[in-house]
Amino acid sequence: MTYEGRIKRSLFPPGEKYEYSNPAYEALPLIVESVSGLGFADFMKSQLFEPIGMQDSLIHDHNRPSIERRVMGYSQVNGGYELNDDDPLNGITGSGGQYSTLEDFYHWDQTLYTDKLVSEETLKRVFSRARLNNGKEIDYGFGWRLDSYKGHDRIAHGASWVGFNTAISRYPGLKLTVIILSNRAEYNPVAVSDQLTDIFLE
């Protein structure tokens, strides 16, 4: 089968089961650009970053914009650390490519308690579990994992790429958000996030 034939074939019928897909997220910027008429980086700047005060956030695409004081990614090798930052796929957006700070993430987190960016109805759908064709609910909404931790509803996601590991855990009932941004490939941000949550709960 040709490559073209492979990319046209679905792994399974829509709604039959759930499988995380980076390429699906990578298709979203193309849709945004087609609908808005803006490049994805410009759209994110004008429609998200600037309106809510994310002054130190940008999209790092194939233009490779200069970023002042950017943290580099590392991997632990033979008792030391080795630079692990570059990859031919670094310019791909949608599944990654956003550079930000803890302060900017705080602005974004607080905005998700309001309808400043999207309506309350849309946010409710975003934070609701998807349902398969057979009626079974899965622990994933629109871009968020939805579960509970020690009796508290949790909205979370994690990511890793080259020498970076990140995680965000939101507990709306507690108005608590734990954000971990690490520049070490072997770091476990989810475990640290749970430890910090335990300290808060105690």
C-alpha cells in the first residue's frame, strides 16, 4: 500500500474507541488558519495571548522565533546532563510548539473559570467526558483528561518532548492548579504534581 493510501485509512470507525493522536492536534492549526485567515502564531497572539495578558507566550513554529532567556532541554547521561533540545519536528504546532511561563499559565488557568475566551456552554463541553458509540464514557474531553484524585475532580494533561516534561492538574472544586514545567527528559511531573497536591490537601 502506498503512503497516500495509508494516511487515508481510518484505524477504526469514528466513535468505536478512543486513541490519543498527535496528528489530530497537528491538523487543528491548519483548520484555524483556514477559518481565520491568520497564521496560527498570529491567531494565538491576537485571540489568546494578548487578550488575557500572556505577555511571555508565543508559538515556536518553523520560523524559529528568537526567545529571550529560553530554557533548554536536557537528558541525564552517565551521571551528568547532556543537551537534548533540537529535533527536526520542533517546528510542528498543535501538539506542541507553545513556549510560555508559569505566570502566563496562571493567567490562562484563571481565564478558564470565566467566559472571556469561550462561552460557559462550550467550556462545559470541553470538560465533559466523551461517549463512545456503545454508550461507554471515556476519561477524556476536548483536550483534557478527566478523572479524580483522592475524591476531588481533576482536569489534567501531561506532555513530553526531547528534554522537556510538563503536567498541569486543575481541581476546580478546590480552586487549585498545579503546573509543572521541567527541562529534564527523565523527570516525572505527574508524580511531583500529586505530591504537591497532597501537601495542599493536608
